[in-house]
Amino acid sequence: MSADLRRLCTAAVLDGPPLKVPVPPVPIRFNFDAGYPAPEALPLARLGELAAEVLDDPAALGYVSMRYAADGEPIYHEEGFDGRAEMGLGNTDLRTELAGWIGRRQGVEGLDSSNFILTSGASQAIALATAALVNPGEGAIVESLTFAWAFRSLRMRGADVRMADLDDEGLVIESLERRLADFRNDRVRPKLVYTIPTYQLPTGTVMPLERRLRLLELAAEWDLVVIEDAIYSDLGFDGPEPPPTLLSLDTEGRVLQAHAFSKIVATGLRLGWMCGQPELMAALGTVREDLGASQWLSRIMCRYMQDGELDPQIERAAAIYRTKRDLAVGCLRAACGELVSFEAPNGGIFMWVTLDPRVDFKQAQRSAALKGVAVREADAFSFLGDTGPTRHFRLSFGHGSETEIRAGIALLGEAILEAAT
């Protein structure tokens, strides 16, 4: 008999929120579940060229941006270079490029490399922030539908996590205020708010300016840090320009903005960052448990940005996703008619779909799965208590080809029609 090895695990494992990875009954042919990028949006050739070019410098495969003398000998001491800082914060040149890019794109003045830490995607940036800022038992507030890995990071650190309501304009500020009052009544110190204000995951909503300003006022009143997840914020298609980012509106240094190359260039780079005040970046570097982000990948993306290729890449990707969005919207309306309702998203790679009460979602999901179609159910984004009958699902339109989107949504429509009473 094999040993019960789970009994050796920590409370964080035994009591932590499980990952929801359902096993499909048949192989998935049409994956509208995962947030994979469009293959045609990936700058494969250019990244391949840069990957080889940066290897001319052996430091690309080192821990830090080591300099070498003409005879090939490493220079261990150089004015203005601190290798220990790079192991905590990441490649200095890329952080400098990001400071200029964020400054121009978001209108944030005074940024430099000290305002950034490089991470393995935005998810590690969020995890480092929770580790650096939240003690066990302290309070954190997230949106009622949110990114699973952010919620997990908070719970794994022992935070008292509570959820604020969402509506069609994102985080409901009055609900946030009620959660803060609840913490006070329960004698819990609230520490941070995690929000996705622009093209929210999974709903796609955009928080209006007045709510953003009030959120920052509350952060000051309650002495909070706000983590702004900006992972989809640059992938806008059409409609009104989103309001300024929380980072750009912040006057007290309370906003930490998590971002990454994942959705705008390639998810497999696993290269993201957190932007904020230098003392908080140093705090995140203190709690990291690896030896920094890849120097090779950092140098590739630094060259990519120095060559002025990032903004055109974002525009190209957004155009591709806009076309896919339009196709998915038309196909879903044709396949399901009045059995579904949704707002066509103005950015991102997801649609948030509401089912008519006549539709049994669980039955529709099972039927779709048997046809080889997968979507993401609402429960994958909500973690506290019974949310009642499922009436929503997220459909990812970013990955599939035109043929796959047409065929897959047609089968999904069949499953929804079969589940309607």
C-alpha cells in the first residue's frame, strides 16, 4: 500500500483553493476555454532572430547583465551596475525600456528602472505583491468574478479575502465600501484591493473615471495598496478610449500595476512586470524565491522594444482580435438567437455570455463537451460561497481560426438549444 503523502503537505496545500481543471469526456476540438493567443499574432520570425542575436553576449545566459572586457574576462565591479539588484529586480536595460514605454503610453512621469520588477508573467507579479504586503489574517478585497491565480495567491498567504460586487461598469464602489466597513467591524486590518479595471476578466467591463478616482480616494482613506491588473488594457479594438489607468491617476504611490508581454506579444515568454514605487519594488524583490527573470528573454524583449516593434505588434494583434471578435459575435447570435445575451467586448480576447433562464447550463456544457467544445463556466472565477444557478460563461475567441470559430460556435449553439426547455 502506498503512503498517504498528502498528509505531509502544509496547510496552504490542504486548505488552499483547488485548481479547477475538469477532464473533458472527449478530446477538445474547439477550445473556447483557455486564453491562448492567436498563432498568427505571434511575431515568431522576429523573436527568433533576436533570440540568436542576443546570444553574441555570453551574459545573456547568466544571472545578471555581466559586462566583459575585450579579452573576454568578466568585469565584476563596474560603476553604476549592481548585480545583486538585478537578481531581485531583473535586467536593468529592459526595466529602463519599460519605464519609457509606460511613461509614454500611460502618461506617467518620472519612471525609471527602479519602478519595475521583472517577473514570470503578471501572475508572479501579483503573487510577489501579496507575499510582500499581506500578513496572515489581514484583509484583501477582490472583485466577485476575478482572476483565479490572484485569489489563490491571497488565500495561500492566509489573507482574509472578501469580494466586492461587479456590474456593467466594473467594480461597484459602494460594495467595496461595505466590505471595508465589514473588515472594521470584524477588527481585521484591510491591506489591499485587487482589481482589473480595463477589459475586466472575465466580464470585459471597463471601470469609468469617476469610479477610478473614488477607488483611489478610498485607498488613501483606508491606507490601502491597489493592485491594478493591466494585462488586457492595451488590447483595445473600438468604442470609447478607456479612462486613464489607476497608475497614471495615482498621486500617493499606492498603485501597483501588474502587466506582461503575455497577451500583447506571446504567453510563452513568461515575462511580466510590476510597476510601482521603488520601495515597494524592493519589497517584492525581497520576497521572491527564484533568482530573477531570464536574462535571455529580457534581452530579447529589450531589443524588441528598442527597435520600436512593440507598439506596431500591439496594433497588429488588436486588429486580429477585433476580426475574431466580430466573427464570434455574429456566429453566436446566429447559433443561439435570444437564448444568449452579451455585450460585444471593446478589448481583450473574451466574451462574457449570459444564458436565458430557459437554458440549463450544466446540461448545455455537458452536451457541448461531448461535441468537443469547451467554454469556461462562471464558477471558475467566483470562489466564496454558492453563487446559485449558473447563467454565465466565458468564451475565448482569440485562439481559433475562422473555420474553428464558425464550426465550434455552431456546435455550441446546438448544445444550448438542446438544453433549452
